[in-house]
Amino acid sequence: MLRRILSLLCVAVAACTSAPEYDVVLTGGRVMDPATGVDSLLNVGILGDSVAVMSSGAIQGRESVDVTGLVVAPGFIDLHAHGQTPGDMQVQAQDGVTTALEMESGVSPVAKWYATLEGKAPVNFGATVGHRPVRYAVFHQGVEVLHVATNPSSVVSLGDRPAGANAPASDTQVEAMAEGIRRGLDEGALGVGFGVNYTPGASPAEIERLFAVAAEQKVPVFVHTRAFGIGAIREAVEAAGRTKTALHVVHVASSSLADLPQALQLIDSAKSAGMDISTEVYPYTAGSTRLESAMFNPGWQSNLPLQYGDLAWPLTGERLTKESFERYRKQGGWVVIHMMTEANVEKAIQHPGVMIASDGVPYVNGTGHPRGAGTYARTLGLYARDRKLITLMDALSRMTILPARRLEGHVPMMKRKGRLAIGGSADITVFDPATIADQSTFDAPMLTSKGIRFVLVNGAFVVRNGAFVIGATPGRAVRTTTP
């Protein structure tokens, strides 16, 4: 009898001390975590929405996925995603993106915008409060632009030359903008977004006053500078310096054009002097924006040293002439701008600390710019593997931990993202380093990347065996505050 009791006790103890079972286990992959420098063959166990274990030993899961020969990396964080629709996010997920944030244009009203995506997003989402939509509301009797990229008709309806873009503001109007920005920050916005080139009516004094609001609230500003070249970038840097505002200069290659070396030197010097400053690049030689925007006000060819033929209309594929430019500008729509050299794009990608961000714009009838679908695979495949401009680990750092650190000081959720660590978010991208490549082109911009095998967002698969998981919507709102 005693022997039987001891036997039962041994079985009970064994059951209590047996290895835990995880929801998902990724086995045999090459775990690469730029935050810690880990580069090892490890098994990763996921429990709920978190990474629970990383081990060289065997672990058990309700679902076990063999990822031998593949890289297991933190999910990619895009700080510059204009394509804030579930459909555009689906394409981005297939490029390895797990968090897509609208930081340049921003949104307003902030709470209302977040509500439009709750429960519908394949990836995590968030935004700044935008100077542009706030300014439009002040100038146009409270009109809600909400999001100037995904809801452009609300801007077009204001006319070809809306006052919200082109008119100077009174002191009273600037203070009304300041209140609108504070309200957006109270609703959880991730900072303040400025498209200064799209609001030529906004004086340097207006921009500096609103930078100061961001500084008061201890959040960064994300800035598309007033024009293209070193002078406009210097204006933003000096205004941020005077107001002690954290500054992120968006798409540095297209913002600086031929002045890229000087722009990078200026940013480095400001950082060395103690300024909180950062920047990003997308790996393409063309940009894209709305043709009816104030960027193309009369005199645009001085601001942009380009000709009509450098502009392409994605809906037809044609290069523009003076006649077609005027016709399409009245109609309104997205245009592709062939404006940069490959040499400068490469310099920006190679430069230490420069992040990768897509600046992806919404797709319209399957047309648009390929960067929304291919930015991350293109960086890893073409620039890291094929051209060897940067190492694979360095490339990953620019799309994971660096953007996470840009935000984590004021966005608590980001402390768990951008790294692959126990207790961190189970936002994970699994890819084949030998085959990863972008497939999107200017003729077929929605072609999804290849080599991205699995993507998990908050522990749930959104890409499985290279295909999007239909109906997957595990994305969560990224805010500074909990609503």
C-alpha cells in the first residue's frame, strides 16, 4: 500500500513539474534581436500576446511551427504609413509590418480616427495629431478632415486653394490650433505631425509656436519640412532647438534631394550637441503625393527642381505634360514623383541611425506607389543581402528597435515592441533571408513581397505560409494613454 501511495505521489509531482505548454512554438529558427544582439538558433514559445520563452531546448506548444532555415525577428515598425486602411495594412503585413503608424500627416479628431480602426486592423495602428487637419478645422468652420491621406475628398471639397493650406494665420487662430493639438494629445496621439510643405500659409513663427506645444507635452514632432533642400531642414532643426522639442525629420532623402550629405551632417551635429533628433528613409528613388496639394502651387518647379515629365499618373501610367498636369490637378489624385538619385538613397540607408519607413500611400483602384507593399523586403533583400550596403542585423535594427526607441519614452506600449525578448509583445516576423525580396513595381504596386513566411501580431498569425490569413484583425491601438 505504501509503495502504491509513493508511486501515485511521483506521478503527481511529475505532472506538476512537466514542461509548460505554450499557445504557439516556433522551432529551429535563427532568432535575430537587434536590441540585444542575439543571433542564435532558438525555439520561441508564445503564450497569449507575449513571448514567454526562448530556449535552445525543446518546448511544447498547442501549435508547433517548424521555421528551420528562417530568420525569426521582431515585427517591423513603420513610423510613416499613410495607408491607414485595413486593406493597405493587409499588404503591409505581407511585407513583415506588425505596427503601422501615421506620424507625419497625423489625424484629427484623434479619438474619432482611432475608433474607425478598432477591431478592424490586421496590424497595430496609431497616429500623431496632425497640424494640417487641425489647421483646416480652424480655417474652415470646424470641418473634419480626419486623415488627409485616406480621406482626401474632404480637402478637395474645400477648393483648389483652401485657406487652411495657403492663408496666414492670426495669433488667435494659432492659439486655436494649439488647443486642437493639446486636445489630440489628451486623446492619446503619439506626438504632433507637420506637413509644412503642404501648408505654405503657415509662417515659421506659427510652426515654432506649435513645436513649443509639443515640447510642453513632452512629445516629439514628425516633420515634412517646408521645402526641399538643406535650408528647409535647417529651419526645422533650429526651431526644434529653440523650443527644446524632440524632432523627427521624415524621408530625409526626398526632403534634402541633392543636399543629402549636408542634411545628414546637420542632423548628426545636432544630435552630438544634445538634441533629441532622428530621421528615416524609404528605399525608392520616387516619392508620391496628391497633385492638388499645395506642394504644387504655382512656382512648384522652383521648390521641386523637376519638370512635368518627372511626374507620373498611376491610374494611367502616363508621364505628365503641362496640359495633363493642369487637368489632373483640377481633378485631384495621387501622383508619383521621380525625384531622387539611387546614390543618395544608398547613402541614407547606409548612414548610422537612419530608420526605415515606407511613407506608403493608400492604393486607389490597385494603383499607387510600390513602397507601401515592398519597403521592408526591399531593404533586407536588395540593400542588405544583394548589395551588402548594411548587415542583416543593422537593417533589422532600423525597422525594429530604433523606431520603438523613438517612441517608448512617452508611449508605454512601445517598450514591449521592436525587440524579441521574454515578456515582450509577440509581434514577430519570420522570413527566408535567401529569398526575401520586394515584388511591387510602379506598374504593379500592390504585388506583395516574397520570402515573408509568417507574421504574428499580438500572438496571432496574420501571415501563414506566405499568405495573408483572411479575417485576421489582432491589431491594437497604440496610444500614449489608455482611453
